[in-house]
Amino acid sequence: MDKVLYENKEQLGVITINRPEVHNAIDFEVMDLLKQYLSEAKADPGVKLLVIKGSGGKAFCSGGDLIAFHQLHTEHEAYAMLSKMSDVLNEIFFFPKPTIALLNGTAVGGGCEIAAACDMRLAKAEAKMGFIQGKLGITTGWGGGTYILERLPKAVALDLLWSAQLMTAKQGRDIGFVQYLIKEDDMMASAKKYFNRYTVHSTECLQAYKQRYLDSIDTAGIKLRVEQEVRHCAKLWETDEHKKAVADFLNKK
């Protein structure tokens, strides 16, 4: 079974993380496939919008696969993994076309970081989400902390990061993290109605507005902050607190 799926359908480049048995957790193979399909969608003139979603109805993405990354013990080993995925999120954040995370289920930890890297977020009404990394003794490590501080008012973003709490999709909408709630069972069909408001316009128009946004931000500054974020998380990765939290998590599995 392919761990990531991609299709160009009705002017949408749809990337699906396809590991429902582990809540669409990210491992090294998923990272490589995400990078590959992002390049394909960027180069495809038939793609107006990029959509990232999870497979199944329970999870968008649960973040890094702790079982796959359990062998990473040192700061150096953690940095190699974190920087690899931060490169993927960098591609998403600076993608030249509009990017939308379709939160079909739980989005926690690194899953919330992926969502934060996207321009907009549509969520299933029952979905829950949160930057829960603090519960594992680490910080965001793929760039999500930097991106959420760009997306939301600083105090709101810091509350999400500091508390490491889950929020409902409605709470996410109320603070501006989620732009639209989907209550229908067929999420993709409902989402397409929302996307049609964009795809009715030309690719050139959509990309021009995305470029205006990218022109408005300090690109070099954001990339530096992401690098600092990755390195800080790597340092915390080898602490006893993180190792104990991971061990406790795996013992519950």
C-alpha cells in the first residue's frame, strides 16, 4: 500500500497521507513522497490549488511516527529527521499556489504543524487538533511554531503552544486557525464547493495574490526562525524527559 497518494482532480492537486492504521503518522518514506508530490503539483499547470488530507475518517495526521523514530536518541540523529521534515513544510509554506489542509480528523503534534504550514484549514466538525508536543517534553520541530506565529495573533498562537491542549474544530474556527467547518459526511464533496470560489478564477490570479502574501513577509527571517526551532527541538529530543514520555507512550500501545 502506498503511504502517500496523489491525484490531479478537477484543478486540485490532492495529496493524501495514507497510513490510517497509524493515524497517518509520518515516517521517512512519507517525507520523501510528500516532497515528490509537492514538486509534481508545483510544476503541473493544471493544478490551481494544493490540498493535503489524511486517509480514513479518524485522523488527518498524528505527527511523527514515534515507533519509526524510536531509534533516534541523540541531538544529531533527531536533527537529521526534524530538518528533513522541516524542508517539506518549507515547501508547503512557500508553495506558489494556494495550499489548504483538509482536516478530516485528529491533527496533533506534527500534524498540526503541517496544517499550520498551509494557507488555510478546513475541518470536519468533529475533528480535534492541538500542538501537543509539550506533553512529550519537546517543542514543535518541523517549523510549525514559526508558522502558527505567522498565521495567528501572537498571544493566541503562544496560548496554543504553551498549553499543549487539544481544541475542537469550532474552537479552532473561533480563533482563526480553521476557516471553515464541514458537517456533511462527504468531506471532499463539501470542500470542493468551498474550493470552487477560488478555482473559478485563473491560475495567474490565484498565484499573484499568493505572491503578494509571500512578498509581505520576511522570508529570510522565517527560514532562520525555523532553523532555530528545529535545533531547539533536537536538543530537547535527547533529554530524559522526552525519552520517558516516549517510553510511556509506547508502553500504552
